[in-house]
Amino acid sequence: MLAWVARLPLIVTLIGVGGLAMLIPAIHAAATGEARIAEIFFYEGALTLVVALFIGIAMAGRPRREHPRRHLAGLLALFVALPFLFALPFYEAVGNTSFLNAYVEMVSALTTTGATLFDDPARLAPPLHTWRATVGWLGGLFIWVGAISVLAPMALGGFEVRRRAPSQEVVALGYAQITERADLSQRVRAHAAQLLPIYSALTLLLWGGLLIAGDSPSVALAHAMSTLSTSGISPVGGLGGGAAGWGGEVVVAVFLVFALSRITFAREGQGMEFASLRHDPEIRIALALITLVPGFLFLRHFLGAYEVGGSEMSVWQGLGALWGSVFTVLSFLTTAGWHSEAWTASQDWSGLQTPGLILLGLALIGGGVATTAGGAKLLRVYALYKHGVRELERLVHPHSVGGSGGDARHLRRRGAYMAWLFFMLMALSVALVMGAFSFTGESFEQALVLTVAALTTTGPLAALAEVEPISYGALSVGAKYVLTAAMILGRLETLAIVALFSPDLWRR
């Protein structure tokens, strides 16, 4: 039976996973007395499993063509088609919304953006919030597995920064240790078997930590799944709406570290110890940002509070403002979008508004390569930083030798070139999406915030980057279409979309 399932096309497996996932909100609804919602999700899940079974029988044994373009097209279809399936029970359960809103909500969850069209969390029943968090959790798992099985072999998704051409000496000798090339479905299942236990175990650990901190089981589960997937989905409007308090924020901050670098959860067969984390370039860049940006914000708040309150400032208020800055910076850097309770308190403490451009910049930088975080990725920023340092050294000593090994030289040269190419494509994407939002009637500031929130998969950014929160539910129909396309584009990255339409890729 398992061998037959392993030979099924990947799309059949994904449909089956979606059907099984629908049982989670069904169980939650049955446990809380929401009989109608429980029936909807149970029957939709059972029907989805039956459809997956029929498709699997029809496609069993059919030969599949192995082609890089098919891999990227399949990943794109995943984020376009699956939300239709996930939106069906959500639309039926809500009952008073349009199918377009349900589809946009599911695209937002699956791409781990976390932008919700329902401003009031109380409008949705708790099982529906559980479904949103579950879809976001699945989206995080899909991007974890897809980055390694699809994007890494094609040198996309940040892997192009470190990808080096095969050594000429090795090619000349003709060494060949690979006797069989696994197809896409085999690679996806192999990597999923390795990553799913880690992903699930981390989610359960965080769930337990939030329960100990004081959250209710359903809220703790939703926050745990949303933290590991960096979707920022919450049934209570954010971490501040729960009962975990600052203890919950500390626990969440620990697990957000897994979105900073891949080596925090995968050794990739190199036997890397925990102490080697301090040498990882992504961790080093993240620590620098988490130190400098909160320090700047704290100093700004401190000076503002001193001018307003003089010597009557409380030490605890100052420490709370510092923690609020550290946690919020870490959250937006990993594109989760959580904000600390002390974030608002720090603004009230000083009487100043923290500029939203800082949060926009953090979201644009993003987290680590092959993690659930969006943005430009820390490794690309590190490559440009090392290239800039080397160019400054050459201004002083034009004939100096950079050194540090072949990997470092590649990172400073071709790696920096690829990183710069990605940033140019991202800037072009921002301009095009902003232009599309402007045609739907959005102002310049709103178009900028919505564009960055969608392309970096940081949906909660709309509530904090502007003085007045931007409501996704108030967007026009055209703006919702633009938002949907931008979220999918931001999840797959512009470079992958360009590669999908590359003639050179078709020839290969």
C-alpha cells in the first residue's frame, strides 16, 4: 500500500494531504459544539480523499516527464490551485462572505503571508481560525520541502548565491558517483520524510511552551503553527490577545530563530555542531540587525521619554520598551509579523511614533535561505556586504589579495552578482505591483505598504507600517486580485518566475 502511494503523482499526494488536514478543524469544531462547521469540514475532507483516490487510480503507472520547467510549474500551481480546494469548506462555513474573499484568505494562509480580510477575529468561529493556521502551517512545510527539492537543484531561492560550477578537474577526470537521478516526486517525498518530523516536533514543543505560559489550547496551537510557518495568523488578533504575556513572547522568539538559517534545523550531512551557528553568515547578519535596530529604537524612545517625563521614567518601562523592540525586530525580520505588547507601550512611553519604514526594511531583508521566511534573504545581503567590504579594501590597497578560500571569493564575486540581480528584479516587482495597486485607487503610501507586505509575505505589516492601519477587507475587487498575484509572486520569488519563462530552461 505504501509503495503504491509512493508512486502516485505529487499533486495526488497533496490533495490527499489537504483532505486529511480538513479533519483538524472538524475535530476542533466537534469538541467545541460547532456541529455545522464540523460536518462541513468532515464531509469536504472525506470527499477530497475520495477524489484523490480516484485520480490516483487513474494516473497510477502513467509515465511522467522529468523536466525542470515542470518542477517550477508544479510549485506555481501548488500556490494557485490548492487554495481553491482549501477555500471550499471555509466559504461554506463562514456563510456570509464571497468565494473571492475565501480564496484570497487561503492564498494568504498557504503563502504564509497572514493577511486577513476579517479585521474582527470574533467574526470567525474558533475552528475557522484553526483552519487558517493549519493551511499556513502546511504552506510553511511545502516551502521548506520545495526549497530543497525544487529550488536548490536549480540554484534558485537563494541557493544561487553559493552555487558554484563543477570543478574542471573533476569534469576532466570523469568521476560519476550518481547512477540514478530521482524524479521530482521522489525528491519531494524523501525530503518531506526528513523534515516533517522536525517541523512537527518543533510545533508541538512550542505548543507546549505556550500552554505553560498561559494560552488556551486552541490559541496556543494556532500561534505555534503560525510561528513555525512565519504566517503570523492569530485567532485573537496577535500574541497580545492571548494570555501568555511576555513569557509567551520569549518562547515564540526562541522558535523564530529557526527562520533565520537552515543550519538551525538541518545539518545536511556535514556534522555541524551547535557552536558553528556563530560562524553562519545568516545568523551573524541577523544578530547584527537584532542588536543595532532595537538599540536605535530604544535610544529614540529613551530620548523622547526623557524630554517628556524627565527623571521620573521607570526602569521597567525602559526594559519593556527594549524587549518590545527586540522581539518586534526579530519577528519582522523573519516575516512572521508578530508585535510585542511592549511595542505599543514603548510608543506610549515616549510619545513618539516608530517609523514604519524600519519595519518595511526588515521585512524586505527577510530571513534565511530554505526557511519559511520571505523577503530577499539574509544570505544575499551578506554577499553584497562582503563584496562592498572587498571593494573598499581595494580602494586602499588596489593590488591586495582577498583570500579566505574559494568559497569566500565566489561569494564576493558571482554570489554578489546574483544577489544584486535578485535585488534589481525585486525592485522592478515592487514598482510594477505598486503601479497595479495605484490603478485600483490606493494612495502611494498604502500601495507601498501593501506591495511590501505581499511580496515579503508579511501580512501584519499593513497594521503597523502606517499611522492608520490598512484594512485588507476594505480593498476593492481589483486590489484583491493584485494582492493575490503579489503574494504568490513573493512566495516563489521573481527570479524563479523569470526562470520559469526562460528559453534556456526550456532547451535543457
